[in-house]
Amino acid sequence: MTTRILIADDQEDIRSGFRLILDSQPDMTVVGDAADGELAVALARELRPDVVVADIRMPRLDGLEVTRLLAPETRVIVVTTFDLDEYVHTALRNGACGFLLKRSGPALLIEGVRAAMAGDTLISPQITVRLLSRLTEAGPVAGRAPHPLTERELDIVRLVARGLTNAEIGAELFISAGTAKTHIANVQAKIGARNRVGIAAWAWEHGVAKAEADSSRFT
């Protein structure tokens, strides 16, 4: 089945960019777009998309209010340039099934739509890292069973937990982005993580991530 998507953002170049990314997927199609929140709500009720991708800062109604009005009948993924905790908490409280930073890249946007359709909630790793680091300041949980990862896979996990993309991981470890992607898939299978956010959570729970490693990236 094809996932039908509505895009809401007040910047035309963002709407066009998201449309290109999502329409490039064989199982996705963009059925409409809106430049303000009020139009987004009206089009969502008219077109009945499976997923609405909504920016937070829009005229007339912001993305948080759009989420409140449409969820849970319609899956809403909130996207923004501003990774404020208040936005994250309000979006999720209003029923959002995803919270993504625009700078996270096209792969995470696609993954976010697929996660929403699968009933999951995907949050950009950059945000998750910050939230997890605060929740796990006491250190790793005691009594965990030995992990099954190789040293190379642990290197990958540490970089995922810092919020790096496949290309950035490749540059750090002198491997291709494709090889990094393969390692990440292997890690997911071994530790039972659904996605990169799950890998980051595992890293913090097991004391693999280091809070000081790249803290400036998430502030």
C-alpha cells in the first residue's frame, strides 16, 4: 500500500524538498501541501492523508496546535529547526508520532514516516541523546548481560549515540557510508533495536555512550 502524505510548512523550498524526498519512495506519495496550519488542518480533513508532516512555526496555527487537532485520527510528524524540550514534550503530549529536526536529513524523514505507519514514535537522535543523557547521569544500569557487539560495532554505536549520520560515521572511521549503514543494521539485529534512536538508548543504558563526547552538538 502507498502511504499518502500531506506536508505543512510556511517555506516553499522546504515543502518542495520534502516532496522530492518522499515522492522518490516507491511506497509514498505526497497528496498535498499547505503553507499555514489552518489550511493544513482543512486539507487533512478533506484529503484524509495517512501522515501529516508539519513544521512547528507556521502562520495562523502552529504545528503543535495542528497536531492537537488532528491526532490521533491522523498520524502527525512534527519537524522543526528548534530542538527545544518544551516543543518535544508538547508535541508528544498532543499526540505526535514523531519529532524530527530538519537538519537530520532525508533518510530520517523517510524512516519517520515508515515508523509512524508501523505505530512507532521516532525522535531525532540529536534530541534523544540529550534527553537520555539527562535520564542516565547516574551511569549504566548494573547487572546487564554481556553485550554481543564487536569492537568495531561499539565504535559505530558510540557515534550513533552522538547523533552522527552515516556519512559522518564513515568519515570518522574511514569507511564508506554504505559500510556504516551495514554495521548499523547488524547492531540493530544484535541488540534488538528498531532504529538509530533505539541504538542510542541502548548505548546510554549500557554505559557505552559518553556524555562529554559531543555535548556541544546538542545544545
